[in-house]
Amino acid sequence: MVARTSGFATVSLQMRGTGCSGGAFDLFGYPSDYDAYDAIEIVAHQNWVANHKVGMVGISYSGLSELPSAGTNPPDLAAIAPMSPTDDLFSTGYPGGIYNSGFAAGWIGSRISDAKAAAQLSGGALAPLASTPVSGVGQSWTYYEIDAELAASSGASSACLANQALHGQSESLSALVGPAMVAPGTGTGRDPLLFNRRSMSQWASRITVPVFVAGATEDEQTGPQWPALLSALPSTTPVFAHIVNGGHIDSTGPQIISQWLEFLDVYVAKKVPVTPTGLAAVVLDDFTSFGSGTSSQVPLPAIRFTTDTTAAKALKDFAKHTPRVTVLFDNGASTAGSGNPGSTYSAGFKSWPASGKTVSYYFGAGGTMATKPLKTSSSTSLVLDPTVRPAVSLPSGNPWSAAPPWNWTTVPAVNGLGFQTVPFAADTTIMGSATLDLWVQSSTPVLDFQATVTEVRPADTQEEYVTSGFLRSSNQVDLVGSSPIFTIPSYLASDGQSLSPTTYRLVKIPIDPIVHTFRAGTELRVVISAPGGDRPSWQFDTVDAGQSATIGLGKVSPSALVVKAVNGVAAPATLPTCGSLRGEPCRTYQTEGNQG
């Protein structure tokens, strides 16, 4: 809608094997990837297509599907602009190697339903399964389309009806995903033969056309781990990424969407950017506030480079003045009102991860964290019980609204461990992926862990959610390319390792990207618990059921949070009201059992 009202001709496709399309559905399988190749080339050769080049736009499924499409390298693809993608189907479906029985399971269930045939053979001919209106079988709109096509042809033919022939041969997605895949001792884990060809990161490494990508660090659907794409994209590929705190819709925020339109003008339309007027201006300006159900948003920034005299000059200026990575901080704390879309400050970076200083915050006695490890060995224990908290932090309501009805509860003292820094002496911006090096000892061979990073407010009265990380403890073997702050477990069952009741094992928990300035006077806290309770719609099919684990501290077992601190970010002095930032709920601060 936004692209169409902004002057672009748009073409929408049904994925193979869904709706009225032909063929059999296979979630991001090769047939669908190369369907996109064919479609791009067909469209590019139409006489109404300017420059005979095509761009791709979309959010969520229609966004992340652009990456394998571009990875096939269609010769007439000009650029892509995916919003709210994921880096890998496994990281969304199995965060930390734990089955996502919430959003991922529901989403897969919907895809299975969508791929069902809307017709069957009857007397040697295809016929609708039932008369309209129908729900619960395939996509209900297809019945109306079949009826309309049959009526228009006096019952002679329906292309939609004929295209249902192979829908029954769709890949059994329930066989591809589910808790059995990662079950300790029996599951295969992340099978590269199955997942690599469906991995957005794998396809991203092949992309050469310009890319405009945006996403949120608390995305409740596809997930906050998507910035891994930025490391996968070749350094020679023109990339313009925007990272913002918030939910799934915030990739289309007002401070992003204006540069999205500039990108499409210079790289796809090959023209000098034009300031939208009339209906286009209204649609563009209201897009995010309408989509999120919020009452307002910050004003749309002015379209840049409109006075350039040539398209070539505009493209050159866009590339020069648009950083490879732009981070929008404190989205929700702007003059638009608490929780409404709008960031108060930003910073640009030449690469992801940005250059900075790697800092280790070592766990200490009494729940302390410091930049030096304990000189002597110590330990502390917890009971991992996911039933002591709600499964999600938003049981109902709209996660995109200005004030979602969060139910982000504290982990009971016996079921969590808390570690926190002393108050920061100066504003400290932590940016990028992080790793929790957790030294674990347990009589239970396999446990699931959640590590939640929060900001503790002055006077220890409130804390605000920042991000989380998850890991099934058997995943202790990491792939080449891992670093102290970016852990990439293999997630292969054949690499699985058990915990020991007598020896500490290093369990490196990948923490989703942190993009946050901890103001002077605030503290960084890590809470370790069983998975669950911290995400709006992700749930976890966990093996935890009240087992205990001992965490080593200092000397031979120096458990620590490893992060990247960056310079050059200037944050407003005023600390935003707790809970005003989009995607970051606030709760009353309470100590955990190990905190003195």
C-alpha cells in the first residue's frame, strides 16, 4: 500500500501451493526461491516497468522471503527492502535450541492450514470442498475466488480451482518442525541439510544488490536476533540497516520509513527523491501509528536530496550520508507521547558489529558484577521451574500499542539468580550481541537456561527489560565464526554434551543484541532462570521441571556477561520514564535469593 501510493507499480505473489497458486507448498524450499527469480524476470520485461528493473519490499514473511529471492541473483533485480526479517528459521523456531511452542508453533500451524487444498477430485473433475463461506480449510478467500471464476465462465473453468491439484502434496511442515527435533537424546538438532537452504543468513551471503533492512530488538514474532544478517551480507554489498527498540511493527517507524522511500527512489526508480504529496503523504506519515494502534508518532523526517539535479547525484548523496547501520535509541520516549513511535537520539556506524571495547562483567558473591573476576572460587544455586511465572509477559492485548497491559513478573527468589553492576559513573552504550559464560554443575544432564538483561533504575525501585538469551545446556559446541560476544552453537545432537554433578561445564548462552545506553546512575542486571515469562508471545517447550543447578563464580569457574561498549553515542541526560520505551516493559525491582 505504501509503495503503491508513493508512485510505484506493485505486484503481489502467492507463495507456491497456497491460496490460488499452483504447485505444492514447501516452506522456503528451492522451488519457491526460484519462483521469485522467474517472477522478477517476468515483471522486469513488461513494457510498463521503468528501467526494466524490479525492487522487492515487504514486512515479516514478505520481508524475510526477499533474502533467498535476492540470493538467487535475478539479473533484473535492482534492490530489496526487507522489514522485520529473521536470520534463520531455527533461531525463531528454536531459540537456544528450545522449541518455541508459542508464536513459532502457531505460525507454522497457520501455514499448514493455508497450504491445504480448497478443492478435491469429484467424478474426475476438481470441485470445491464446500460452498462459501468456509473457514478452517485452506485460505477462505480462495472459495470466493473459485465461485467467482466459475460464475464468470458459466461453470466451465476456474484457474484457482485447477491450481489446487498439487496442494495435497505439500511438504508436511509438522514433520519438519516440532519439539521432537531437539529432544535430548533422540532429536537430530539443527540439521544443516534441512535448515541451511532455508536460512536467510546463508542466502544473505550471496546478495549483491543494495539492501535496506530494518527491525526491532524486542521483535515478538520473528525475533530480535535478525541483526546477524548484517554480518552475513558481503561487505561489498551496499547495505543500509536501521535498528530500533520495539516490536514487530517498529521496523516501519516514521524515522525509518522516510529513508526507505528515498532508497526506493534512488536504487529502484533511479530518480531524484520526491516529497510525497496528497494521499501518499497521508499514508506514509500515518503508516506506523495506524499499524500499531497508537495515537500519534513523531513527524516524518523531510525527504532528503530532493534538490539534486540528477538521479546519479541523488544516489551518490544517499550512499554518502546514510550509514551502513543506523541505531535509533529510546523509541517511545519522544515528544509524540509515552510509548508512541519516535526515537529521541540516534547514531550511525560503519559496520556491524560496531567497533568498541569488549567488556566482561564477572559474577561475584552476593549478586555483584565487576570487571575483574573473583580471586577465589565460590558458587550459588537455583531451582529451574518454569511454572512459577506466566508463560508470556503479555497474556492479552496489543504489543504494538503505546501502553500494552504487560504482566512481566519477577522471578521468585529461589528460582532465579540476579547479578548486577554498581551504578554506572557515566553514560555507557552497550551495542551488539552478547554472551553469558555460565559455568554450570548439575546432576541433571540437560537443562534449559534463560538470561535476561535489565536496567535497574536509581534507588533500586524499578527495572526495565532490555533483552534475553536462551540455551539448552547440551549445546556446548560452537561453530567457527563465534567470538567472545557472538556465540553460534552448532545445535547438532551429535555435538551434545551433558552437565556433570561434580565438574563445572562452560555453557555459553547467546544473548540477543543489546542496543541500549545505560545512563549514569543506572545499573545493568542479569537474571538467570528457567525459560519463559519475558517475551510477549514466545513460549518454550522446556525440559526444566524443578531441577537444581549450581553456578560457579570466580577462579576456575568465572561466570561472566561479555558485551561490547561503544563510544560516540550522545544520549539525552533525562532518563526516560520506566516502561515508556517500546518493547521494554517495566516492573518493580526485587532482589533474587543470591543477592545480599
